Amino acid sequence: MTILRYHLDPRTETIVAIYLLHHASVLPMLDRVARLLARLSYSVGQVDSKGVTVLSGFTHESLARMLGCTREAVSRELANIESSGLIQRHYGKLLIPDITALIEASDGIVGGEPIVPSYQ
């Protein structure tokens, strides 16, 4: 299995598959999209001079593939998240002014699992 250009060994592949299945079956689509954006923000987001996290290079189709859903579902939920003021869509980029607010909007923790682990 290849996820985000990484080849996974069979054991890790199984763990990832179970994780994705769990989230697909338990979380509402809005929370799944918000959690994915938060994770991507922390892992590959770039912070601009205003402190806004910028995600670029992700199409609605690529986000949908990561979530195992349709492009239309991702587009709908991105519009919902944008209407709540948590993100802005701008010329192929997603702007996230406050990652913490985005995390809190998706409850931050589901089943005791933090979105982004604390390494303190």
C-alpha cells in the first residue's frame, strides 16, 4: 500500500487500514475533513508572515482519496468549514488562520486519541 508516497510494510498497512476504517465508520465527514486538515497543517503546512498556515498542492480529489470518500463530499465539507471561518480557500491553497480552533471544532479528541500527539 502506498499512502502519500510512502511504501508501507504489510503490518503497518494493516494498522493504517484499521485506523482509516475506524475513522470512516465512526466520525462524521465534517470531523474527518477537519482532522485531516489539522494533521496536514502540522506535518506539511507552511506558516506565512501573518502566522497563517498554508496548505498547497492538495486537490479536493487528493483529499478525498486520503479520506476514502468522494470529491463532492470533501468539497461540501470544505465549504461548511470555510463558512464557519476556520479555513479560507484561495487559488489552490487552503489557509488555516488558527489550527487550534480547527481542532477544537472537530472535538480535538475522539475516543481518547488526540489529533496531534503531544511530545512534551
